[in-house]
Amino acid sequence: MQVDIGAIDYFANSGNSFLHRASTKYKIIFVALVIVSVVITDDFKLLLSVYLVLTAFITLTRLPVLKIISIALYPGMFALLFAIASWNGNWIGSGVIVLKALDTALAMVLLIVTTPYPNIFAALRPLLPKIVVEGLFLTYRSIFILLELIDNLIKALRLRGGLTPGRYLKNIINFSSGIGLLLVRGFDLSERFYGVMRIRGYNGKMAEIESKKLGKRDAAPILVGILVFALSLADYIRNDLGKYYIYALVVSILSVLITVSYTHIQKNRGLNWKNWSE
């Protein structure tokens, strides 16, 4: 697996689902509620229900579901290693450890694939110092340029014999020289980037994105977030409610089936309309 930052950015800016159009601050509240809920509960059925509900949301975005789920699997791998290391013969306990990581990661991935990064940074502006928010914004903008430079550097070293199998010391020396050249290029690009921003009117303050009021598209994530938090809080306060969470699991499974069916019907309807019009 490989995390494609460009694909994530494309998903966030090209999607047109109700989650893409929902207000950023309410999506952040939804993710925060899910993360807090995952932290305070240890019920396997409830954690699995949360994962399935998040999967249903991803299905409704009409983005590549398996691609997004695969991105969120990385923390689950580390959690699996931790679960194996602390194995005590309890499958449920190990499953809880892995599901906590998967739920948290999937909630965060759901946020970043449905929200352009300027909107996320704008929503964080009231919570963080201005210099931190603008630094994060500029850093994110620079990631794609730096990744391209690193890719070109590695290709150039390989084509010129700078990375030869078995010659580790020479490879380290050549790669270190390339990193030094990359550092010089980085300083040069940063000056150019600042000059472009000055030409476009940057005066030390980023233009803020107008915040939206609570709308119909925000209702689903907020209501689901509150419901998940309420169930987790009830489980945290009373430990004898686990037998009832089988109903939550059934509902979450049905939600996945319904969303998959709905998306499939909508897709086929669009194809049939296109074929008929042609």
C-alpha cells in the first residue's frame, strides 16, 4: 500500500456528495465525537458498529471505498502488532485494540477526503494561533513540490549510477549530496513561492473562508456523531448494556447494505440515462 497524497487532495476537491458540501466545522465536530466515543468505550460490537457506519458514509461520498479504507489501514497494522504483543488469549480484547485504531483512522480519513485543506485550516483558525495555521497551510502546499523533487532526485541518481546495489557507502554519500542539492532547491523555491504570494496580494494574513450556518447537509453527521457518543457514554457509565449493542450492530450492517444498494442504483440509473440519450 502507498499513501497517495495527491489522490486524497483530488478526492476532497472533486467530490460533490452531501458530505463534501457539509460545513467543515460540523464535520470536525462529528469526527471529534467519534474519536471521543472510540476512546471511552471497550465494547467490541459498538466499535464494529461505528466502523460500519463510517463505511456507509464513505459509500455515500461515491469515492473509491476500498481505496479510502486501505489508506485508513495503516494505524490498524501497528495496533495489530500491539495486540499480538499483548496477547492474553482473549480475541475480543485484541479486536477492541485494532478496532479503536481503525475507527479513529477511518474517521480522520473521511474528513480529509471530503474537505479541501484550506477549509480545514480555516476551521482551525479560532482554535490555534494564526502563525501555526498559516504555517500548516503553506507546509501542505509545499508537500507536493517536495515530493516531486525527491522523486526526480531518486530517478536521477539511479540513471547516473548513484544508487548501485551492494555499494552501501557510496550510495549513502551520493544520496547525502543529493539531499544537500535538494535543500538548496528548497530555499530557492520558498523565495519564489513567497514572491508569487506577494504578487497575489499576500500581506501577512490569509483570507478566511466564510463559515456556513447549520444546514440540512450537516444534520446527518451531527446526529450520527451525537448518537455514537451517547451510546459510548452509556457504555462508559454502565457496563451492563453490552447485550443491547447487538441491535446497533444490526442497524449498522443494514446501513451499509442500504447505502451500497442506493449508490449502485444511482450509478446504473446514470448509465442507463446516458445510453438512452445516445
